Amino acid sequence: GYTQSTWDDPGLAHIENKSFKDLTTVETSAAKKLGFDKHQWDCYQNHYGSYSWHQLKQEGIQEYFTVLGWTHETWKGGNGDANPNTEAEDWKEMTSNEQQAARKLCYFQETWNKVHFDDWECTKDHYGSYTWDELTEKGVDKYFEILGWSAATWSGAATRIVPESEGMDWNELTSEQHIAARKICFHKTEWDGPPYPTFRYRKWDHLSYGEKKNAGILSYTEESWNKLGKAKIEESAFHELSSSEKEAAAALGFKRSVWDCYINHYEGFTWDALYTEGVQVYFIVLGFNSEIWGDGQDTNIDSIKWDTLNPAQKTAAKELCYIEESWDDIQLDKWDCDLDSFYRSSWSGLNEMGVQQYFVALGWGQDSWSSRRKDSSRDWEGLSKEEAAAARNLCFIKEEWNAPNEYYPIFRYSLWNTLDQDIREAATNLEYNEDSWNNPGTAGIEEYSFERLNNKMRNAAKDLGYSKGTWDCWQNHYFGYDWKKIEEDGLVQYFASFGWTETLWNTVGEAPEQWDSDWSDLSSTQRNAAESLCYFEENWEKIDLNDWNCSATHYSDYGWSELKEEGVQSYLALLGWTEDNWNGNTAPPITEDKEWNALNQEERIASRQICYSKNLSNSAPEGGNDVNVVAIFFATVGLIILALATFRKLG
């Protein structure tokens, strides 16, 4: 019977008026799944309010109600006018004996005062503004000690020595640290912080037409997009955006928390709002106070480069969603890496760019690079120090490396009859056949999460190039998870936008009506949510691979500028195409006249990814100045370009 409002306001839910024995069978089962037993429910939820006076005596707790002013007569009367004075008192107005009695009935200050969760000191800033003595008085110092803090390291926000746990992700904490973190009101999503918005750090000319359109609604230009922090819109907090701006931001992939942290860095907040948001302490570390903030003054911190920040300042900056490049105001086209350029390069080209050594350190070789396929089963936490260093030299950070939707599994969307023998064998071991492979979303194996695959199937998935993250997102779309796992991984928001609830999730054969909507009927919020679950139009609609543009038309109806809008134009250069020869104004590149066996390895891989096999290639029309003849074969390269444009995780 809980809703978000009654859950977040302890004491409001009608279910809390029942004792454990009065719950229905369904309610008892649900309470147990939440972790309640009879004692925990009756004490923390019901506070024995449904017990008779005689039962209170039998339970040995009647004396505590007596201390709070209750008598047999007032208890059984149920008349609010006869309630003792303590019922109307604030916690701080009670005597120490009354507070002690209330604690025996599982009350503490927040639940006694019926404080909304948002206003608990714990949830506001996780006690970050407390002194160590205050933490001790509150009884939570022991949890901070488990996380590596001490009285010495805690004292003085600006000089705090930060423990190792502060730089760890939730999954890196020990089980004991998980418990301690939860005791100070952290959960996985909040501990890890807002998800890293990879799309914001792509150069303007790498954005799709739709992304540029939405960025334009936010008043971005190429110049202001490529220069972080310079757009006027970034001075506004999310709640200050207009309705159309919020919609455009959401379509780009921004949630409120992501915008306020990574884009605005909370600079649109008042000093008091920073405290409510739980980030005020980080601004204190950076030299701000209420007077400086209120007057709009700057501190000298802005003039200090990232490399010269002290450890406490650097940690504070990270908590405000700065990375080195955004802190130092480095323009996007001046960042050291261009993964798109790396990816469309040959193996020898990587050597010329001076980055081949980093790919070697990550396990790549000439053969695996040519197919862009290798074992990618390890998340950032599984990398060695040398591998992590190599990844950083390629401009990866942990959030981007681990993001499953950054790794588009190109091979999965190639027709069965174009697959290499080793890929087809691995797919067969996953019980695919031609029909189920060519119709994404129909194979029984796709109903299983990576963890539920048996060893043989898991190895076959790895042979294809899947990791746990890419399988669970692109293949299973997280439907193999239970609802608790959905919550832990921060996926609820995406499913909720379609009407999914825990009840629906646990009901076999049931789905919200909106889940069956056509792609064209989805709202921008729903479409963005679907993309976060690794859907796009073709796999959402379960379109046969034979009917995709790659297989059916090979993009022959795309103009040169349209290919650029799709983010695919740059890859045509791999096969020698330019705007002139694409439009038939000059002779096509020599690759058009090559037989299949004359293509080099990279050209063959590219041809397979645009839905050509040897037989199809050799029967393709020969080139000429007629744009339609030229486009029929070579515009097909569009699919690999589209795929590779999203395939950012090179491992």
C-alpha cells in the first residue's frame, strides 16, 4: 500500500497502523521481502500502536508508554483530545527520560517529528556538515570510521585527508562498507553520483542531426558546444530552464541531476540550496562561504590548474562533476584524443598517430583490430594498472569505459549469411539459427541475463565480443534482472517512463500498454529511455535484418549531406569516397572495381558490415558516373559508419 509520498513520509501510510499479525498473507510476504520480521515491523513501523494495553504489558513495553504519559484509559479511548502532551511535543521539547522511552519504541528524532525523508540530516548531506563530536553524539561516527574516516582526518573541511573509499565506486566497497554507507543514507546510485554524460563530450561535428537540433533549442552553437562552460544556458540550474529547454535537454539524455552537476556544477543554486543538495561542503573546500557565494564573488580557485589542486580540492571538484578537461576549460577539439579518428584508422595508422602501443596494452593486435572484435568482458575494475593507464591515454575514464550503450555490437546486426565462420559457430552455440539471428528479439537466449547463461553459452557470448554489460543491455535489455537489481543499477527511471512497476515486472506475461507503442509514437522522454536500454528503432520494432536499410536498400537513397547527418559520412573515406564521386561528378574510387578476393582485410570486414558477402559483392553493379549505380554498392557502407559512430568502447 505504499506510494512514493507515503514511503518518504514515515507514519503516513495506512499499512503502518497494522501490527504484523494483522497483515494479510500478501502483505506479510511483501514485508518479509523488504526484510521485516514481526519485531521489526511492530516496533519500527507500527510502534506498537495497534496493541491493546494488556498486550503492551505482556510485551514488556507498557512502562515506556507510561513514561510518555499514556494510561489505560487514554490508550483504549482512541480520542485525540485525551492524548498525553508528549504526542504534540517536538523531540527536543521532551525530557531525556521521555526520549529514552521513545527510543525503546523504535522512535528517533526524525520519525517522532514525522520529518519527510528529503529533510533528514542524513539524506540532506550525509552529515557532511557535522563536526566529528557531533557525529559521535549522533552515533554515526562508527560508520564513518568503517569508511576510513577518523577524528583527525575529518576535522576542517578544507584540510580533510580523504580516505580511499571516497574514490571508490559502490561495487568496489566491501560488504561492511556497504552497510556503513547505507547507515548514513547512501545507496548505489547516490554514492556513484550522476551518470557520466558521454554525449556532452563529443565534438559538435560528431553529433547527429537530431542532437544538433536539440542542442540548438538550448541555444548552443558549434563554438559554445565545443567550449565547455561558455554557453549562457549552462549558467542555469535545471529547474530554471523553460519547458521547451527541459524537453530538449531530456531528449539529449540529461536528467536533472546530470545537468545540475556536470553542466551547471550547481552554480545556479543558492547557498542554502547547496546545503539541501548535499554539496555545500565541497564549495567550502574550494574556498567559498555564504558571503562570497551570495555576492557572486569568485575565489582564486578558478585560476588554479587541475594538476596543482591539492587532494582535497581535487576530490571536491570531482564531487561537483568536474573532470580535468572541463576544469581547465579545454575546448573539445583540443582534447588529446579522438576515438572516432582512432577507430576509422588502420592498424598502421594507429602507429603513425602514436597510440598503437596503448591498444596493444589493452589486448588488441592487427587481426583483432581489422575485425574490431575481441574479448571485452572486463569492466574498468578488472583492468590492470597498466591497462587502466593505457585506457586513460585514449581518453577513457571509468564511467565511459563501463557504459554499455557506448559499445554497439556491430556483428549482431549483420545478416546470418554474411557472418564469418567463427562468429556463426559461436552464435550456433547460443542456439541461434538463421531465422532467430535475422530477427533480433525473438531468440530464447535473449531472455537470459549474462549471469544466467551456462558456461558454454557465456564463453560463446564472449567469443562474439560480448561482456556482461553489453549482453545485458543490447541482448537482454535487462529483462533477466529482478526488480531489486533494476533499482540497484539505477534503471527504474527508464522502465517507469513506460509504466513499468514492480508489480507488473513480477507478473508473467503482463506489460504496460505503452511498452507496445510504435517507435514513432514514443515521446522524446520514452525514446531516450529506450535508447538507455539499448533499443533503437529497428530492434524496438523487431524488424527483420533483411528489411533494414543496410540489407534492403544499402542506403542507396541517401544523399551525401544525409550521410553526414547520420554520422556516417567520414567513414566513406576509408573506401575512397568524396562528395564529388558520391554524386557522380567524378569517377568512383578504385575499390568499386575490385573483386572480393582483391579487397584487403579491412575492406572485406567493412563490406560484411554493410550486408555484403562474397557472392553479393561480385554481383554488384559496376561503377560509373551514374550516382544511382555508384550508390547501390558503396552507399551501403552507411551501416558500418552508423554502427561505428556509436561503438566508442574499443574493448
